Amino acid sequence: MEQEDWDALKEQMASPWGCMKLKCDGFEISLSQETDRTKKSWSTVVYVDGYLKGIWLDCDHRTGEPKHEETRRFYRKVTRALHTKKDIEAYRKIWGKRKAAEAEAVKFITYDWSWKSFSSLKKHLLANNTSVARISEI
């Protein structure tokens, strides 16, 4: 894609109801801005070939290795702590600093099909796909 296409896409995605279709290495992806009433924000949701399949979010939660190609190419990796800070403090009291530090280092990795930042989405698409082309506005 040319820089003017990226600028048009960014402008389209600047509103809460923007939509755009792209062709990425044989996959047709639809980028759609969707609002969240409870958080009063919006995010870009990525539909691959017209679908959001929950099976695509499946991965090895310890290493983050995705099981599907669609996951690696289009979805956002999310890393969270497995134990809460309250639990870590309890572990520190019970087992000591070393065990608490080991428990604190354990992370839970999953994937999400929504992106809050357009620049992060653009960077991810360019890094994980050899060709990205604009199809049209929806």
C-alpha cells in the first residue's frame, strides 16, 4: 500500500464507525471501528474473510505460540499476570521472596481481535504480511 492509502485508512478509522477492506497475502480482512458503551471508547476489530472465529484465539497460554495462521497475522497478543498482586503478597508471607518472585514471573498469554491503536495495527500488519493492499471502503 502507498502512504496515501495508509493516510486514508487512518482517516477512515478516526471515527467510531469507520470501515475498510484490505487484502493481505490472500486473506481478505475487514477493519471495522466498534464502540464500547461501557468504556466510552472504540477499537478496530479485524474480521478475517468475513468471520470472527473464537477458535483462532486458541494458543499455548504459557509460550504464546498461536495454533492458527490467522492469529499470528492479524490478532493482538495480550500478556497478563497469572497471579494478582494480592496473591503475590500472600505468597511472599507464606513461602518467601524467592517463591513469590517465581509466581509473579508466570504470565498468561492470549490473543484479541480488537486493536486500540491504529499505528500498532499498521505495524503488526506490515511485519506479519508480505503484501497489504486496499480493496475498498465498505
